[in-house]
Amino acid sequence: RSQPKHKSILYITLQDEEEGVDTGDGWDEWSGKALIKPPDQLELTEAELKEETTRILTANNPHAPQNIVRYSFKERSYKPTSVVDQMAVHFVLEGSLLHQDSDEARRLRCVTTTLSPVGIQQATPIEDGGEEAGEEDRPDSVASKTDRKEPKVSNQFNFSERASQTLNNPLRERSCQTEPPPRSNFSDTANQWEIYDAYVEELQQQEKNKEKQKAAASKNDNDKSKKKTVLMETQNDDISKVGKASKIFERMVNQNTFDDIAQDFKYFEDASDEFRDQEGTLLPLWKFQYDKAKRLSVTALCWNKKYQDLFAVGMGSYDFSKQGRGMLVYYSLKNSAFPEFIYPTDSGVLCLDIHEQHSYLVVVGFYDGCVAVYNLKEEGLEPLYKSTAKTGKHTDPVWQVRWQNDDMDNNHNFYSVSSDGRVVSWTLVKNELVFTDIIRLSLDGAVSDGPEGAEQPGIACGTSFDFHKQIDYLFLVGTEEGKIHKCSKTYSSQFLETYDAHSMAVDAVKWNHFHPKVFISCSSDWTVKIWDHAINTPMFTFDLNAAVGDVAWSPYSSTVFAAVTTDGTVHVFDLNINKYEAICQQPVVAKKKTKLTHIEFNPIYPILIVGDDRGYVSSFKLSPNLRKKPKVRIIELHNGENNLEEKKVKF
């Protein structure tokens, strides 16, 4: 507003105040001024003011041009192009390190080096005034390019060194010289003396302070180390802050990009299940893939029990003629574009397991027979513990690892099974793994350590195992010969029971989460079998018409389980609905040659993840018919044993 308007407003306000005029809503009691709205201000209703406007962040740059055209020599005309650079740089952090062979590093070295006119190079210490001299001698400075001359070659006939002269050098003072030398020679010699004297004074000063420097050397070193650590900590803190913000920003953009999938995961329910005959479907959700692991197969899957959106994937190869590197990666449902953690390994990963209480600990089994424990809280890519030949590593691939309860000294421990026939218990003690052989598998039975000369029977190759959910000492072991052995941690010389389960290798064996007597097994002989551990014959046998890679019980129902086959199909069964056929058989791969390797149910959400031999992990949402919970009959319970009876009725 212009100045006259201010005066008129003030006059009006004073007059109104004297006369007691009611100024209305536009009057400001604190400032004593009238609030005037611009005439062109938009009038909005109360509903329009409360209306929320949603803005979605995407990876597209709104300022990027959309009408770029390029000349096409083929069609002889300008054609619009759809390739637009969408990248916008928000943060750049430049380092202060220089390569020792770079031009800038050479120029910095020239600052601390002075070339004397007589051709002798001497190091110039950097003191208070050394910077000014360094600025004059910089080869890239303007003064050096314009005024600096090449060092003059001394005259061999009219030249004298200081070593050959007396202490009272006549060249030091012009007045002491009867016949001064030529002007150029005199100035050059005087400059030489000044340089020499400066070096002598500096040397004497260094000798005087030598003892003081030795005494304060340790203190200075401590101070410097503290300063360096403080600088490194501040830099790391700054980078971590930016890294955390960028991770959140990346998740926001990724969630907005795949907003339809997130909505399906949260709210979609397949209404067509009401019209199906108790059959269900799988809704595809996110697909996880890492570019550097394309040629590796998914060999293991495991959900994090504490953070239900996080799961670990083991990458390796089942083709034993093409063994090489492996990888351990962590994915989150909040960001399907890139892994949360990446640990490359020298050998292929074949199995893994995440600790239930300490979710940052993960144990991994490798093809070369090693087992390792990774700590997600530790920096670096190396494992916290790793077995070696001295500490009892397996001699064949490790097919299964499982965490167990801590021992009497509260040390973490886990078990492993390998093709060398050993079931080994590993204990994390300080900085090493301590191993104990629990049982040795053989074709004739369990083998204990006997005398050296005793004849050893044929070794049975262990391929899978699982521990009972309630009985701590009881566990099952599947072998390559197709047998399943029921074993005990306390009896290492014999099996409690042996089941002739399959005609080929047992790929997986798992106890039921609810029923204490029931377990399930699958094999490459196309069958899935359900057993009661008190009976030698299976209760149910399902032929899936293809080699079965993995099987898993659901965490919400004792009668629901799922299996994957090498023809790319996921089979979901519910024994409470149909005891003979699957209620869902759905192909989930795009290419026919893709083989499914592993499957896992999420412990909380109604989804499952499936891995294949091309390095992809796909997630699917179960339709309502696939996640029905069985009706529980109300039974009066009087003691702890009746809890098992309730679960039997539930089954």
C-alpha cells in the first residue's frame, strides 16, 4: 500500500476509537490497525477451507521438459522423444582426498619444495610465513607464469662457494667489497646467503625445541587422535543422518509408485471366493530382485519374527557343476526396489535361520561346509563367527541350520546338518565357535565314535531336519536316501525311530505348529506326506505331479500347508476342507522353465513368499478361503496336559 493510505487508515482508527465506533471483525486490538482484505482475494467457504489436498511424490521430475523433439533422418522429420532425464541432484558431498598422481597433488607438493639457484633441492619447512613463499613458488600461480624465470646457470669461471670463502665474506656486505661483482652475480649471491641463513636459523631453532617436542609428542598424538576420531564421528553422524532421511524418502517414493499394490495388500479381499466351492486364489503383490544376484538361485527364505515386514534370502546354486559366489540379502515389504542389507559370500548359501529373540543374528550354512553367524548391528561385510577346518567345519554342503535355546551359561547355540552325515551343535563362546557332534548318520543306524581300527558303516547324507516345538530334545532328520530318522539330543548311538518316507531325497521335514505329534515331509519323488510320529506309515500322501522343492505349515491354522513344485506351481491345502485335493493350484512364474525352490508364510500377515531358481522372490496374498481358521470347540481345561487335547480337537 502507498503512504497516503496508511495515514488515512490511522486517522480513521483514532477517530473511531474516540467516537466508540464498532469496527467489526477487521479490527486488531493489539496493533490498533484495521485489517483490510485485498479486493481480488478469493472467497472460500468453511467446507472448502477444511478440504484436504493430497499430493503424491513420484520419481518423475516436474520441471523436466516434456516436449523435446529430435530430428529423425530416417523419416526426415522432427519426432518427439519420450526419454527425459528425470534425475535431480539434491545433495553432493565432496571429499578432501587427492590421488597422489593427480595434477593437483603435484601442485601441492611443489608448495613445500623450493629449488635453489645452484641446482640443489632442499625441503622448506612450512612455518608461519611459509605459505607466502609457497604462493610465490606455485607453478600454477599467475606470478609464476608471468614473472618467474628459469634458474640461471652459474658461471663456472666467476663463481665461488661459501665453503671456500672466509667467515668475513666480502660478498655479504656491499660496503666491504672493493670491486663489486657484476650486478646480476651480486644479487644472486646475496639471495643465496639469505636462503642459507634462514635454513641455519631454522635448524638451530629445531635443535633447541627438540627436547620439548619429545616431551609433548605423546600428548600431541593423543590430542590429534581425539580430533581425528571426533571429525570421523561427526562426518559419520552427518552421513548417517542423510542416509536415514534418504532411506525414508526412497520408501515414500517407492510406496507411491506401487500404491496400487500397497492398497491391495492392506484392503483387497477377493469377493469371488463366495461363489467358489471353498477354493481360493493367490493375489500377486511385490516382486523382489537384486541385479547382482540374477544368475543365483533362491536357496533359503526366513522371516524376521520381530520385524514382520523383513525377511532374509539366501542366494546360491543347486547346480553342483556351477558353484561359485553366493549372497545373503535382506528385503523389506516397505521397499521392494532394493535390499536393506547385502552380504556377498565366497561360497554359495544353502540355508539360513534368524534368531527369534535376537533378530539381528542370522546363521548361514554354505556349500563348502562352513557355517557363519552374521550380526546386522556390526559394520562390515564379514561374519561375526565362522567355522574353519580347525574348529570342526563340515566336509560337505550344509543343508539346514536351526537356532536352539541358550545353554546353561546363556551362550547362543545352533544346530546344523550336512551331507557328511554329521548333526553338529555349535556354541558361540567369546570369539569362536565351539562344536559338538550330536549324532552321525549311517545307512545301518546311528554311529558313535569308536576305536580307530573299527570298520565304519556307510554314511547317510543328511538333507534336512527340524526340532520339536515343545519337546526340546526331540528332532527329525531327513536323508538323501529318502528315510526320516527320529533322534534325541541325549542319545547319540541310536535312532528312536526310522521312517521309510520317500524313494528320493527328503527336501524338507517340519513339525506342525499346533499339533505335537504331526509332521510333514516332501521329496523330489513328487509326493508330500503327513505323518504321526507314533506311526510308521503316513496318514496322508499327496502326489503333485512334479518334484516338490519345499513345504511349509501355515502359522494361523493347523490344517493348512503349502508346497511349491519345479513346474512353477504353488499348491495350498486345507485338510479341514478337502483331505484329497488342493484348494488352490496356481502357476506363479512367467517363464515355463523357471523352477520354484522355497516357500514361507508370513507369521502375521496373510501373505506368503516364493523363491525361484532365477533369483526372484515373489509375494502373494491369500484369498479369504485360503486363510480360514478352524472352529475351536470349547473344552474345560484343568491341567497343562489338556492343552494338547484342545489342539487335537482344533486339528
